[in-house]
Amino acid sequence: MKLQRGFTLIELMITVVIVGILAAVAVPSYTNHVKRGNAQEAPSNLLAMKTQAEQYYADHPAVGYTGFPCTPATATSTNKFDYVCTVPTRDTFTITATGKTGSNIAAWTYSINQGGTRASSGIDGASSTSCWITKSGGTC
């Protein structure tokens, strides 16, 4: 008898199907993991910027938050989020982080104000006016 080496077509097709199933499960899971990792930048930077604003307020009581230099030194734009500060009155401010256009977190928005109130929207179709959504399913 002649010894045959190699794979049959059916064995090769079974292997391709198994790899396809694994990829169908792994790719969305990996994409979600990367998205959640990118989103961690905003809460971290917002807390740091809030601390900077409070320090400015303490150092400049005559002008309050009004003079807070919301410039690239404090309101940085990164490759994931754009940061904007608004100071509507002497004693109030809001800092907002919005996902960059064209990224997988483009519609995501996080914000914090002088009182520490956190809000988020656009994360997996959910929004909150009392916390930052950081987990899958729109939970805080």
C-alpha cells in the first residue's frame, strides 16, 4: 500500500470553519476591550483638570474660576478625546471630554463640574447625569 501524506479537503474545511467561529467571537470582544481601554483616559484627565481648576480657585479668590486658563496646558487634546472648559460664572465650571471624530468612541462624552457631579452620554447608547459610564451595558 502507498502511504498518503497531507490533509484531505474536508479536514481543511473543518479547520477553516473552527478558525472562523473563533474569530467571530474574538474580534468583537477585542474591539470592545480596546474601546473600554481608550475610554479610561477621559475620567482620569477630567479628575486631574478638576484638581487644577480648584487649585486655581484657591490661588485666585478674587476672580474665582473666571480666570482659569483653560488652555492646552490644562485642557489637552489627545489622540482619543478633546477637552473643553466652560466657566459660565465666577464660582462654576464644567470640563467636558468628547471622543474624537472618526474614532470608535466618537459619540462618547464625559463631564465634571465644580461640585464633582459627573455625567456621561453616548456610551453604548446609554447616558447618566450622576456618574461616568465605564462598564459594558451602560453601567457606572
